[in-house]
Amino acid sequence: MVIRTQCLLILLTFLKLFCTVDAQGIVYDLLVSAECLPDLLQGGLKAKNVNDVFILTTFHLQSQAPTRAFRIYNPTDNSDYFDFNMNGKINKVTLRYLKSNGKMGTASFLNVPLADGHPHNVMLHFSGLTHGTPSMALYVDCRLVQIVQDLPAAFKTLPSGPNKVALKIMPTTAQDIVSDLKLVLGESVENVAELQDCTLQHGESLGESLYLVPLVADVLTEAFCEYLDGAKEKTDTAAKCGPGVCFQQSMCIETERGFQCAPCPEGYTGDGVHCADVNECQFNPCFPGVRCINTAPGFRCQSCPRGYSGAELQGVGLTFAKTHKQVCNDIDECQGLDNGGCTPNSYCHNTVGSFRCGDCKPGYTGDQIRGCRSRQCGNGQTNPCDVNAECVVERDGSISCVCNIGWAGNGYVCGKDTDIDAHPDRTLQCQDANCKKDNCMFVPNSGQEDADNDGIGDTCDEDADSDGILNEKDNCWLVKNVDQKNSDGDLNGDACDNCINVDNSDQRDTDNDGLGDACDDDMDGDGLKNILDNCQRVPNTDQLDKDNDGVGDACDSCPEVPNPNQVQHFTLHYITLHYIKFDGHQNTKDNCPTIINSSQLDTDKDGLGDECDDDDDNDGILDEQDNCRLVPNKDQADENNDGVGDACTGDFDLDHVIDRIDTCPENAEVTLTDFRAYQTVVLDPEGEAQIDPNWVVLNQGMEIIQTMNSDPGLAVGYTAFSGVDFEGTFHVNTVTDDDYAGFIFGYQDSSSFYVVMWKQTEQTYWQAVPFRAVAEPGIQLKAVKSKTGPGEFLRNSLWHTGDTKEQVRLLWKDPRNVGWKDKVSYRWNLQHRPQVGYIRVRFYEGTSLVADSGVVIDTSMRGGRLGVFCFSQENIIWSNLRYRCNDTIPEDYEEYRAQHLSS
């Protein structure tokens, strides 16, 4: 028996050498079972000293929509390690992967047509795992597409522990199927290619090499064991105890026939001659999350994890490991004197192994950042609002209630609002419009549009018009058209096309007359035919053109300087003379040349802006003494003696919108948030690498959707602001892309504006001309002052995280370096006070504040217009948009100023 065992051990050693020399490759069929992945990716590859790994897949794909072929991920928190995505519409393959530094990386491959319904073979080659230059290469149908000098962390070593690595494959449909998915280790690219019937170079087939191993094994086993049996007969009678005969010399027992070895000691397994250490850790004796260290013999458990208390455990042998388990008891942090570290007067919730801080207790209001304070309104009155609402003291001293971020309702009753679109997840016990249940709970749609009235909002309805054709394939997804007739062959069927016989996928309609610009001979509806109109998209019946450059003053970026091509290359001298205040208005046209007033508000229309007019309403009473500064009232009647004249009580600017709901109570020209009138600004107008953005405006101008994977672009409203508060909900409604989205403020022209932009993963821009641009994940606040204006320099400068000379300055970056999450809603809140250069932006995920820029001071733009921004990212939703004129300087500005003056 001993000799037979020795035979097998020696044979195995020999076979191992044989496999290493002649057939290094190992093939795992991941469609049959993916159970090998955790062991391999959590240290197995490193232990095997594997330098090359291949993933082979074969699939049929018909869908043009962004599709994930497969992903390797952490099922505990659903975060990705490696993700293979295809976008058939633009023939793009994207690899998203966790880098060794913990950040997400992206590699994009253009012009890779895969979504044609035909079978395609894809091979991914990861090399340099142990030595050499780390890289990954993509082969499609036996053709090398591209090599990237980077290596996903998944093929080095992932975190250990159970339920940390899993594989998910594209769901099988009638048209889309993954028919093969293999993992191959330790082979040459030539041999692996033969598994997909490709011949890259001469070399032995990997499949043939592996097939030989079992055949050779059978022959060698028989021959080897016959040889050793013969050797046993010759030496058996002479065998005696001695050093090296048994595993330990004390285990050797002499017998009449020679010797025998005692059983292996505890913690080992074998025949007494050869004893191997038992890995007790395979029986999980340690507490979940605690590292088990296998020793020879025995094992040891490390200390209990944070949030638990208990002793370390160590022992020897399988029986001990099976019958003894490490015990770790949860620590209740909330019982401490400091409320578990949560702010006073708030709830501390103990959880297993940790704790979390909750809302303020009844009678208090606030959050974990600002603290929990007694629930009273600012004027000392009792707070009537819901516990999840803020009390607002209006201009006239009355009280209104506004639900907090992440909650929705009428303020007196608030319910959870998962997608932060101002509509609660469940119907509330109140009658206001915002008390009704959200018809798309997880996708923001502040207008609650429902074309087919089926109770499911268009945004989350797979067939929004109920014509039996899914939105993805419907050329009129909001209008029933079973025939799908499309006379001009653009993206819009005749039933919803505003130019039935002219290709105009953008459906732009400047004058909103139902006739698209592409087929409208008077695009702006001012009564002048396009061919005769010097501002074709801006109404200007007077056709004024001061500089005689053929571009009317109403749409001329420099009305007094001839520039027929509208190129904004200003000299420093010109900027100094004409834009010294940087409020976006040249001095020769500014109604307050020496005072910052980006809005150019002139209530009495006397040519003098309110900011520099000492009698705004021209009623003969100076503003300082006038109890209705914006409404003529020579009698100054004030029946209740509250300091506000009767002529403007409740409606200070007399625009017939009460102050409580007026977004600008002191500006009669702005009453409600409305982006229905907007300007499209293309920031990279040259080239055809991508397409221009496609903007869709909903909810009476309070929601914007951008549908295309596009070049950088802006949608900018026409209203200019001085001091402003701007907020909205940001949501990326896809899982296949990872680029930039955000919003802008202080927009003065296409070369001068502020932008807040958010990138999901780290990525180098695919066009290295004019310079290499690297985007880092996270929220970024930038000041754009571009010398060149729209083009490749500004494009790469916007992509790059950092300063670029004469283009973009990075004012602040979220130090967390965390990208946005797919299909998650975020709320932003911006405060801009250009008169002192104050900027502060906050981001919320649900009810939690996740990013805060703090006070940032910059005076590059002294006010301007508002809008949204996208760069190579599709399916972005900006929902529940709100702006409000506000020139009040926040309290933290004075704190910031005092702190910096003292330092």
C-alpha cells in the first residue's frame, strides 16, 4: 500500500511537469460553471504564477441598444470589477474595470460593429500579471482591434472573503445570446486563438495539448506502478526504521516484515510516510470577515472586526475546526455618552457590526451636517411643517413649508421621494398635486407625463404610446403609429415628425409653431422670410445691425464690432475696454457700465438699469424712501403700516405672480423656472467623431433630457442672473456609459462660463490632439475662460481634470473622487453671488449630503445665464429644475472672509 501511494505521488509530480512543459493551458467553461472565479481572482492566479489570462466569448447580438455582454462584480454592494459593454447604435465597445488604485478605468474601442445578428468571436488577452508590461488586447473575429497599456485589478488579486466575486451574463432572448464564454490560463495567444478557429501564427493547438494529458497519464500510471512494485519485492525484506522512513522518526514501528508508520499526527493527512498539512480554514472556523491563517499544523483566526468584540481563536485539526467557531459579539455604539458620534438630538441606530445616524428627533429639525435644532420658524412662531420639511418665512412675514431634499408633498405632509422629482413614492393624505403617488418611482419625471394614460409615466413605460411597439424600436414613441411610416428616413416617424419630407432628426422648432426649422421659411416667426432675415432664429422685426456685418444686433455676439462669422477671438485690449466688469455686457451696450448687473433689469424702461437707477419705478420718490420700489405709488399708501405699500403688498414687482411662488419677486420679467426657450451651444463643432446633443424639454421647461452619446454641448436658457440659487435633480438613466454630465452658470458666451461637471470613471480622452487629456472621477467645478472658444482645445480642456493654460481653471474637485452611480438620482444646490465672487455647490444622494464645495471665491464671471452640460454621455435627465433670484450674501461668506483675513 505504501509503495502504491508513493507510485501515485511520484506519478502526479511527473504529470505536473509534463503539463507545465507541453500544455500549460487550463480552460474553464464559465457558461457551465463560474465557481472557479472567486478562487482564481482572489489570489489563485497569483499563486499559480500565471502571467497571461484570456477570456473567449461568442455571441449573437441584434439589439442596437447599449448592452452588457458580461460583468464580473461584487454581489455584496453590486460594484463592478470588470464590465464588457457594447453599443450597437454607434459601434462602440467599452471596457469598464477596477484599477489597482481603487478607481474605475475605462477603455473605449470605436468602429467595432457587433450588433448585426451574426455570430462574433471576441478574445480578451490580459498579460503582464506577474512580469512584463501590463496590458490588455481586444480581438474581434480573429482581428486585433487595439492594445491598452493597463490591467484590471480583477486579474491581479481581489479582496478575499465569501460572496465577493460573481459573474453575470447577458440575458438570452430570441435575438441576443451568449453561446460561449471561457477563461483560459497560461497559454500563448496563438494557441488560444485556435479555440476560436483563428490562426494568428504557427503553434500547437491548445485543445490538442490538453487532450493528450489523460491519454499519457493512463500509460504512465501502469508502467510506473509496475516498476515500483518490482522494486518493492527486492527491498521489502531489508526495510528497517531509520531517518526519513516515516513522516516523523518517532512514528516508525519495526515489525517482523520490516516497518510500518503510525497515522499522521493531528492537523495532517496522509499514509504516515507522507503527511500533508490540513487546511482547517476550508471549514470556516473564523467569524465572517475575519481572516483565517492556516499554519503547519493548525490555524489561527485574527481579531474580531471593527464593531465587534471577542477573542481570537486557534487550534489544530479538522475535528477542532468543525466543532469550534470564533464568536464575535456586536458592540452597541449608540449606548455611548456621545450618541455613537451622531449629532445631539438625533437618532442613532445600532446595526450588526456598525451603526448609522438617523433623522432629528421629534421637536427638532436639521440633519447630521448642520445639527438638530429646536423646531421653530425664523420669526419665533411655532413650526407647523412636517418633520421632514423646512419652515420658510416669506417676505410678508407669513410661513410656508417646503419638504426637505429626498421628500415630497405640500410641506405640511411629506413622504419619501426616491428619485427626487418632487413626487412622493406613495400617495399622501393631502389634496395638492404633489401629494399624488409618483408614476415613475425610480426615474425622475417632474412633469409626470403619461402619453397613453396607463398610470405608468412615459419615462419608465416600455411602450409609452401603447401601440405594441417598444420605445427602443418605435420611431414615434409618444404617438401611436403601428405602421411606423417614415417618409424622409430620419429618426422620426411621420406621425410625430415636424418636417415629414425633410430629414431633421433634431426636430428643432425655434418659434414653436409645429413646423420644424428645416422646413420653415420663417424659423423665428417674426414675419420675415429666412433668406431676408439677419437673425433667422431670433425675432427682430426692426432688423437693426449697428456694425453692418450682416448679423442683426439681436443675435450678434459683438453688436458694435463687425464679425460676420461670430468668432469670439477678443484681444486683451478689447476685453479691458469693453468687458472690464465681466458681467457679460460690453460697456457700450450696458445699462449700468460701472456696476455689475448681468440681468440688465430696467423696470421703468428709462435706459438706466435698476442697479444704478435711484428711482427704479420713476414715480418721483427715491428708492431709499419708496415703500414700493418697483411699482409707481406716489401716495405711498400703507394701510397696515408694515413698511410695504398697498400697491405692492404680496406682489412686490406687480407681475401678477404672488411673491410666495415668484422665482424673482423683484424682477417682473422673470416669474417661473422655464427652459423651454434655450440656446444650443456646440463646444466641438468640427469633426464627425460623435454627434451634437439632442435636447428634449418637458414639464413646462422645468425638465431637460439629453438622449445622445454626443460631443460636448450646452443647453442655455436666455434669462441672465446676478445673484441666483439654482437647483435640480441629476440622473443618468443607463448602465452602459461613464462620461461627463453637469450644469452651467454665469454663462456669458461660448468662451466664458462656469461649469459643474461629474465624471463616473477615470479615462484618457481618445483624441490626443492637441494634447493628452485625462478625466478623473468625481465632481469638478471649473471656470471657463477660453482664448480659442469652441473647438478641439476647449474640448480637451473640459475633459481634462486640472488647469489648462488660457482655457479652463479647476476651482474645486470633490476629494472623494467618487463617480456618479447608474440610475441613481442626485440633487444639487448652487449659490452664486457674483457681486462678491461667492460660489458654493452641494450634492445630495437621497436625503444625505454627499459633496460640498465649501465657500469658493472667483470673479471670472460676474453673473450670467443658466443651463445644463453634457460630454459623451447619453440618457441624462435634469429634473425638477428651479432657479431663484437671490442677492443676499450667505452668512458663511463673512465667516470665510474673516478667517482668511486673519490668516
